[in-house]
Amino acid sequence: MTNHQIINSEKQILGGGMSNPKRRQGPVNHHDRAGKRSRPVHKQQKHLYLVLDDWTRGFTIRKIDVDAMDSGPDLDLDLEPPVVRLVSPAPVYPVNFTALGSNIFIASNRHPGTMVYDTETDGLAIGPLLPDTLLGGTRVFAATADTQQLYALKYRICDRQQAFEVMSTACVEDWYPNSFPNPSQDWSWATVPSPPPFPKDCVVTAYAMHPDGRTLFVSCANSRKTGRHTYSFDTRSHEWTSHGDWVLPFQNQGYFDGELDAWVGLRKDGYVCSCRVPSRTRTLAVQPDWKMAKDELFLEHPGSLGATLAYMGNARFCLVETEELEFDGFMLYITIFGLKYSHEGELHCNPPPVAPPSHVEWLGISCIFLPWRSGYSYLLFGLVAMQCIFVILMDLN
């Protein structure tokens, strides 16, 4: 797990989860010939969900109004009280937070128990138990476009263990519309019949869902950089395909942008890049064509702890950078931008980034930042190590 994690989801895509989209009716614009007034169509409000390791016993989930961030380039946003507090079952070990439709799926690295937070209802439910094969190591979670399935890939280099599991979110509400979904009973895990073809000494460097919504591309490499390869997995046929001895140009998760017709991700050097989506059936001799945006998105300061990228929908991206302050804790900088190609084919931000970007500030927290090492976090001198995890969801309320 990295220092930051941004997980993208849209509430318009509700294939599973605690909330029942079939029982919800959105705003309707009525127009009749009797001269009755049309019902107003409410503007969609967007919120940024932040999961912070900011207290000694666990995590807090907080919500920030994204629309307020768009109102001005130099806006100080207040950090609202948390919508929920979560006690960590094993404080020394990491916890994964993954967006699945309108829900945030929460899984400990050490214990099989899971939780599900519903952003529509603010409800917190017990989730399905993790299989023993997913405990420990480093895990990658990826949801299909219809959010009916959540795939989990675990690898552990020390003993060369690998596991590939899938959680199905199909539940009784599909057959009984008036029933209330229960993730602990309705959601279930199963072992994927086709194990990963990666060499046991490789780690996942990047992954992205194909625009078809069903094919997951995964790049892997070993520490010696002698083994670099990219595969794809068809979530319907459960078949792996080899695409060649190359890796995707970005790190961690990439996101498909329909305006660019390309994946967009964050490179190891901190720059945003776009990458042409390869064919699902062909093997390539070289890495697909990619372009790097040369716009300056990062602040120049010595306390920078890196950044993360997420796709927010509607051709907008969110870049989050964390700065460690000398005495006052941490500063969180959030920049929202779009991307476009120039007439010369170069990749640019649209609109260009402003300085300073909108930011969220929290001060006076008794903590020290420690990077993740080998998938684990550590406490130091009784101070809580802050894990910055950012969950971006669409909130239509």
C-alpha cells in the first residue's frame, strides 16, 4: 500500500451494495399541458471522502464538498467532523479502503472481518469475512464497471505467496425488491479458477480496467527489473492473456478518460501521463504510446510527501499532495483539473493549474508521518502514524 490511495467510484453506477437503487427515484422534470409547474431538477452535489489514520485507535471517514472547491482557486476548506470513526483491529497493520458503487469496503490486512460504509445512508454494516488466502501481504482491489464484482489480488514476496479472489455483490434485493440487502449474508467470496500467471518474485506495478468494463490489465516487475510483463484478465471468461514484456507507464491505478480515449495515471517521477489502451487480444513488442503532461502540478516545498491521482468522472481528475509541516502537522493540497491534447498532440491540463491549489488543512495533530514499507505501517514513540487514504465518490443527496 502506498502513502496515499485514491479510490474512484460514481454513485450513478450502482450495481451492488447496501443501498437499493431500484427503490430510489431520482428527480423528475414533469411537463404537462395544464400549465403545472415543472419540478426543479436538483444539482448533483459531489463530495470527497477522506479516510484518515488521525487518531490513536483507528481511522476516521470525513466528507468534503467538491463543488465548494471549484468556487475559488485559493479557498481554505474546513475539515468537518468525521461521519464515522473506525477502531482498527490491528493498529500496526494496514487497512484497505475500496470504493464499490456507493459503498466503501473496509478490510484489515490481519483479520478476516470486514465493514461496509454506505455513503447514501451513512449506515455501517458488517461485511463478508475475508478468505484466509487474502490475509497478509500486499493487496490490489479492482471493481468491475457494474460494481457487481470486486477482485482482490494478493502477493507476498517473502514466501512467494499469491492469491486471487472475487467478491460477488449480487444479493436478495435482485429477486425481492422490498428486501433490505445485508452484505454479511448476501455478498460472498470465491477463488478465481485461473490463478495469476505472474512470476512469484514479481510485484504489481500498475493496473487499469479496460473501457469495456470487464477486462483488467495488470503490469508486474521484479526488483531486478529483469522481469517486466503485462497481462489482462477477462472477468467473464476468467482467462488471462499475455501482452508482452513491457509495463504500463504509470504507477498503481490508471483511469480511462473517454475524452482522451486513453488511460491516465501518475508516473513514478510525479508527472501525469496518458497511455493508449492496448488491444485485449494482441501481444505488443514495446510499451503502448504514451504522453506526459508538462504542466507543473506540484508545489515546490521540501516537506512534500508525494501525491496521488483519482478520476472523478466528467473528464475531471483530482490530484492530492501532502506536505509535512515543520511544527504544525500536515497540509493536504487538492487540485482538480482536466486534460486535453493540443493541436501538436501534446498533453496539457485544462484549465491550467492555479497556484496555490485549493487545500484542506489540519493542524496540531500529535502524529508523525511514516511511509509504508513492505505493506506495513509502524508506530513510533507512541505517536500514531498517519495514513492518508482518499476515497472519491459521487454524492447525489
